[in-house]
Amino acid sequence: MTPPATPVRNSNAERDIANVLHPYTDHRAHAKNGPLVIARGEGVKVWDDQGKEYIEAVAGLWCASLGFSNHRLAEVAYEQMKKLPFYHAFTAKSHEPLIDLSEMLIERAPCAMSKVFYANSGSEANDTAIKMVWYYNNAIGKPEKKKIISRLKAYHGITIASGSLTGLPANHKMFDLPVGDRFIHVSTPHHYHGAKPGESEADFATRLAQELEDTILREGPETVAAFFAEPVMGAGGVMVPPATYFDKIQAVLRKYDVLFVADEVICGFGRTGNYWGCQTYSITPDIITCAKALSASFLPISAVIINDRVFQGLADGSSTIGTWGHGFTYSGHPVAAAVALETLKIYDELNIVEHVNKVGAHMQAKLRERFEGHPLVGEVRGIGMVAAMELVADKGAKKNFEPSAKVGPRLAKLGEAEGVILRGLANDTIAFSPPLIMKADEVDEMVERTGRALDALAVQLR
Ligand code: PLP
């Protein structure tokens, strides 16, 4: 029998449209517009398959911390593949990259931590943290303490549980999320939109802490298990917390014995100007989840770092049942672990935190200088090497454009023409989270290209 004839498709774009289902994409629009095919990368830049160069203003997905070329990481991966390409960590099996990386993460943790568990993505790390919290409370004899509080506009991932924690409509609509009745969302700590007229950051933070306390009391403190938070909210719009926010939130959590899970998937490893976002905001978490910059995103790996209190609960439960029935085939994959270990060594050698403080201060100043006065920009915000500018239809009224006008995506498209890859978030907010290795002159070029795109957008909107 002759196989059915397959249509001949030559270009990458045609073959992509024919075969690929893209994450975070309007599939109908994609069928018309096609993909941007990225062919190679070097430093903070990438090139498409037509040879056009772009500065990556978001390091891919806030993740390519060492940029798009690093032979040392490639060699470590190759050597590890030759030595031991796979082994697992189930039933107490281990290997050196796993042991070395765990020791290094415990040494570097922002507060006293006990053990590290590995997964492959931020979503899986947060799913794991949720399961740990539930398991822990069952093990310590508090089976009713299961509800989890996160914030509206939080981004914690897209699996069923982590997607339930996420507080963004696009991640819930038509997916039937949040699932069950254990996920509760409180207000976004974004002073620009959330504060009442004349309300100081500190007063706004007091009000949010009161809301958290009221929520815990309404639900019953005996039912509330954990609070999940990104130190700086990323994909929801780069919201830097108002002054005193985390101090006041942590006081409430301590009062009602609610665990703090810090989602460091974006903030971890220098992004906010400290090794951890927790250090930037004096957070003492019980559990930390991290991914992305953990391996500079050369390979997928995420980690869940837990304190001794949580570990003791998991250990008791596992000895009662006979096992802790959780783990992924690729938990602590040796090649990913070896690459992550080398990544952390490179951060030390580059003095990455110092670099972020220096270049981050320049980036924040440059963005404000170029965009704060722009008629389309309502707010420029950020810290370290993470920032955003929010586009508005009415600056005085802080009024966003209608989503149907797709102003953010239009700017991203104009950015491509100018040679900068931008990421538009909800509310036409444009994120900046470049590779941590970006230098000051590359920041200037990124801002300049973005500025030209924004001016072109202003002409279009006239
Ligand atoms: N948590 C935060 C703060 C994130 O920014 C992300 C992804 O952007 C995730 C979790 C989910 O990570 P992943 O996409 O690897 O599942």
C-alpha cells in the first residue's frame, strides 16, 4: 500500500504552522502570521532563520541568565553524558552531581534549610511544594489544614495545582481552574493600581496584611496551610511589593502558623540584586521553589528547598507509609544537575550579584529616563535586572487600553522590526528581564531599540 501523499512544505514557517501547537499562542492568528524562527544565539542576542539579529530583552522566558552561548556549560553536559547520562534518585539511589548541587543550594539558601528535591520545571516544583504542604499537615496530625493562599496576578505555573495557584484569568478560563476549594487568592500588591488616592506604600501594605488576616479568619486558621508568593511578581506584570509588605504579611502568617512558600523561579540567583529575592525583602521561607536561572536554562531542572520543620513532617509520614510516594523520572537528572552546578560556579566567578547591582541600577535609571515621560507609559517599575513599563491610554487616570486593541503585542511586533525581542504581559505591560550578563552598553542599545518601537507605536495610535 502506498502511503498517503504528504504535501510538500519547504519553509520553516510553513512546516511550523502545519505541525506545531505553540504554548501561549492564539492558534488562529498563528496560522495567518506564522512563527518567528530563532536559529542561533550568542551573548545577549539571538538571530532568526533569515539572519536578523535581536537583543533578547527577556532572556527568553526570564531564564537564559548567562545568555545564549556558553561553551563551558556545553562541555560539562557532554562530559556528564559520556560518564553517566542517566540515573535516578528513587529508592535512595544517588550520584555526585545530585549530591554536589544539593550541598551547594543548602549552603546558599537565604535561611537555614535542610533538603533539596528536584523536578524539571517551575510548575512541577510548585506542584511538589503544594503536595509537600498537604502531606506535611497530614503527617503532623492536622489533616484539615490544607488551604493555600496566593495572590491575584501571581504566576506559579500551569499544571492543575500550580495553575490553580496562579492568579491570571488566561490560565483559568476554559481550563476549569482553579480546581477544588483549596485555592484562595488575595489582592495584588501593586501600589500603582491597587492603592487608594493618597495612600502611602506602607498604609497600602497594612491594608493588604489586614485583608490576608481577614481571609485566614474567614476560612478558619485551622484550615489554612500555606501562602505562596513570588518576591517580585513576574509574569503578572513585574510588581515590586510596596514598602513593608512582606514584613507585615509574614507577621500574619506566623500568628496563624501558615507556611511561607517563596517562588523564586524568576527572582532566584541574582535577578533582584541579591542571590535570592527573599533576601531583598527579608523573607524567611519554609519552602523555596526555583528553576530557570538554576541551570541558566541550558537544561530543564527545578528545585524545591525545604526547611527542617517541613522535612521532619515528610520523614515521619514516609516512615509511617513506607515511602514518600513522590518523584519524577528525571528528578535530579545527572546532566541537568551537572550543568546547574557549573552554572552556580560561574555565578560565583562572575560575581553575578555585584554585576546585577551595577548594571541593574543603570538599567532601571535608563528605562525611567527614556520612558517615564512618554505619553504612552503609565509606570516604569522594577528592581535589579527585572523591570516593566505599563502602557496606558490615559496617563492621569492610569487607564489601560482595551485588551482588544492589542497594544502590547503591537509594540512587541514593532520591537522585532527594531531588533529587540520584547514580552507583552497583561495590561499591555512590557517586561525587561535580560540575561544577567548584559553589559551597560547593551542595556543602552536595548532601551534605544525599544524606544524607537514605542515611538513608532505612538505614531500608529495617533
Ligand atoms: N513560577 C514563576 C514565578 C514563574 O515565572 C514560572 C514561569 O515563568 C513558573 C513558576 C512556572 O515555571 P515553568 O514554566 O518552568 O513550569
